[in-house]
Amino acid sequence: MHALAALLLGLAFAPSAFAAPAHANFDHLTTGFELTGQHRDLPCESCHVNAMFQGTPKDCGGCHGIGSLVRGTAKPANHILSTDQCGACHTPIAWNPAVNFDHTQARGSCSTCHNGTMAQGKGPTHIVTDLECDACHTTLSWAGAMFTHVGVTSGCATCHDGVHADGLAANHFPIGSGGAAVPCEACHSTTEFTTWAVATMNHPAAVAQSCASCHETANFVGMHPSTDTAAGDSRPSAKLDSLHPTAGDCAQCHDTTTFSQSASRPANHIPTSAPCLQCHTTAGNYALYSVTATHQGVTGCLSCHGPSTGPFAGPPPSNTITVVGAPANHFPVGSLDCNGSGCHTTGNVNVGGFKLGTAGTSSPTLTIAGHTTVAAAVSSCATCH
């Protein structure tokens, strides 16, 4: 009995045949792979599979890649698309948080990650676009983006609404609202986006708006209100043009293709079928006009210069003109018009006496041929002689 107890006591203090062998003081750095962080506390066999020490991978992907014999923790299913260079973002201490992000290791397009789930996406005030981020953003801070308008030809207001991008200036003339709004691209060039100033007014596109909504005061960017001495883009003052209507929409007289001139003349306008700009040549104030060299093509002199004609509409301050007519002691010419008498022409309208002979510009001259014409129009020579 005593012998059995002594045997059991001796076995209890004897070294076990299955105990782990004592590890030698091995410097792992001599293998070219320093054990730091989580690697330092792992059992050797976690990396050295099947007791194979030589040939163990030294790069992250060799152990943590899918299909590796080492079977290190692999990238989760929701990991961003990237290369297997884990150390570009992670450290051996812990996977999370990633201490650095190296965009050169990312695969796919920006929106693959920057979708609001994996990484920061477009903010609530970002312009509406399906372009990739790097089409405009060239820095990792997102700031300083330069939007490229290449391919954009319409729908400017989708972005330029004052929230996502610059909208209408406070002093922009009204363009309407909803479906009736005049689109930016109707006036602003889609090939030049460096400034809004490059614009050409497109009146036909604004037909849904009343003219007076802009031209009543013209107190908008790029427009000039009228003054007492010069006409701008607004309704002229009574001092500048007392004959101009003080109420009503501009379209009652003007149209969108010839806005610089009225489509209808005043009732007391001199009778003519000539285009307005033949006489009205003073830019900024078309109420002023010059009759110099404007008688070309005029054949009915008496329609203006005849008895009981005028006064006609004229420039301020009087707003009327009085046309010179035949004097009371003008010799009779029957039913002949001024230029049909052989005396006056559109280039020789000066007043003065007359004489038989060669026509001159200092005074109307009755030529021999003209005398024959007048003689046929009156009853006898004694009418004049």
C-alpha cells in the first residue's frame, strides 16, 4: 500500500510527455518580418502552417487574402474595392480604425465608395449630376472643384437655382416661373460659362412675359432707365416724349424683333412708307431724327408741304414740326406737285426766287423743260405773266 502511494506521488512530480516544449529566445526580426501589434501575440502555428517556416508570406495579402493557406482574417464583404496592400491603410495593431487611406490602392470609380454608405457621398445641396466625382474634384479635400460644362446644352436651372449653384441675381429682370420661365440658355451662351455677362437678349423666348414687366422702369442688371434727356430701356418720361403713352403694355406698339422702334407711328407722323431708321438714326433716343438726305424716293411733296397739312409729330421740347409749304405768292402750277413742276427736286428744296436757266442749288430754278411742263398745267401764259 505504501509502495503504491509512493509511486503515484512520484508520477505527479515527473515531467509530462505531452507538455509544450520550452521556446528558445528567437529573434523573429532576423526573418525580415518584425512581430508587432496583433502578430506579436499569435502562436507560431497561426502563420506557419504544417510546421513550414520557410516560404511564409511577408505581405498582408499573402495571409489575409481569400484562399490563403494561412487563413488570416480577410476583407469583409462590405470592404471597399481595393488592392491587397492592407498596410497602405491599416496597421498591425487593429483593423479599425484605418489610420490612413491611400487612394492609389482603391479600385473602381469614386462613386463606388463615395455613395453615402461606404464613404461620404454627395451632400444635400450638391448639384444634380451623374458625372464621376473626379470630373470636377481634383483634391482629397473636395474643395476647389471646377465644374466642367462639357456636353451641357440645356437645363441650366437644374443646378443654378440659388441653392446648388449661383442662381438669378437680385436685380435680374423677371423671367417668369414654372413652365413659363425663360431658361438661362435662351440668352446665355452654352459655349462660354466663365461669366454670366456673355448674354444676348432673346425677346421671342420671353413672349410669355409682359414687356412692361421689364421695360416699365428697366431697373435691372444690364438695362438703363430713361432720363429726361435720353431714352434708355424703359418707358420714356413725358419731358422726353410727351406723345408716348404713359400706360399700357409696350406690345401695343412695339414688337420683339424691332423693339428699338415703334411698330406703329403716331397719328400725326409725317406720311411716309420709308423704314424708320432712314430718318431716326440717333441711338438711344429715336424720338430725335434728321431729315438730311431723307427725301430719297419721295414723290408726293404736297402730302407734307401742301396747304392745311401738319403740324406733325416731332422731337422735344415742342414735340412738333412745321413743314414749309408754298408761299401765298407762289406762281400757280395747276395740279402739279412740287417736284413735277420742274423747279424743285429732292436735292433742291431751298426757298428763294426762281429764274429761267440752268438749275442751281441756291434757289429753285424753272428750267426750259420745266417751263413747258408748267405752261401745259395752267390755262394761259397770262396766268403768270
